[in-house]
Amino acid sequence: ETIPAALEGKFDDIARVYKKEIMYDAIIFPQKDLMRGKLSQRASIDDIINFEHSNPETVSFWRKSISNMTSQACIKCGGGINSLSIDAGGYASICSLYVEDKISFLSNDEKTIRKYLKDSHNKMQSYYINSKCSTCDQKSICRWCAAYANLEHGNSSEPIDFMCELAQRRISAFTEV
């Protein structure tokens, strides 16, 4: 029911009322407690591609991204560099999705927290470098990250088949001829 509502522009209408932009992410991940039941609610790849084709800005985004595909050596993970998530208990993690490794934001000094953030970021980068995804030609189109892989598989280096197929389909659907 969410995709039809989005196609009808209902979410865009709400965003306009509040003078905000809305960005759609059609991928559903397991809950942070690694319960995978929600995956049955994930939109199909066909639905995602059709939905993305319905928005000219999204079409433009994917066409530009595909034309600028790169074989960059590292992902652009901002975890611990330009993102930080603090839960209700005062524990910080490098992003809201990767919550296995936390530090008390309230009982540690700034130097300790900065070291934690840097070390955690480097750990996430190493998961990527040591994954099969690091040599994939589609890595700059795929939205894979170690946090997503951990939620999907309980393994931070594992490729996510759904995301691999979605990247292939996006390339096929949005490549300008």
C-alpha cells in the first residue's frame, strides 16, 4: 500500500506542506534485532524500478550515477565520520543501522569517543575491502554497506543478493542508449 500511495504523490503532498524534500528508499532491511520477517514486505525489484521510473528526478539521478560509474577502491561510508547515532540509553554507534558496537556517549570523554568513531569507521571499511563487493563493477551503483549486510545476514562482509540484482536492473533500466 506504500508504493501506490507514493505513486499517487501523497507523501510528496505532505512534504510540500512542511516545505521539506522527500527521498524514497524502496529497500526494506531486517529489524535491528536481526528479525528477518519484515523482508516479506520488501517491494519487488520490478515495483522498485517501476516506481523509480515514475519520478523524473529519480530517473535523472540514476542515469547520471550510471554514466559516472567508477571502480573506486572504497565505499563512501560516512559512519563515524559524518554520522553518529545516539540511542535513548545514551549509547553511540557510527550509524543508526549498525548498533552492535556501541560506546557510552555519556560516560566517555571526547577523545575516547573520537577514537571509537575512527576505529569503527575503519572496521566498516575493512569489512568492505574484504568482501566480494570490493571487486564488483557495479559497486558504485549498488547501495551495499556493511551495516546493511549485517542486518541482512548477520555477517558484515556478505553480499546482499537483492541489492546485486537491483543494481543490475537499475543499470539495465536507466542506461541511456
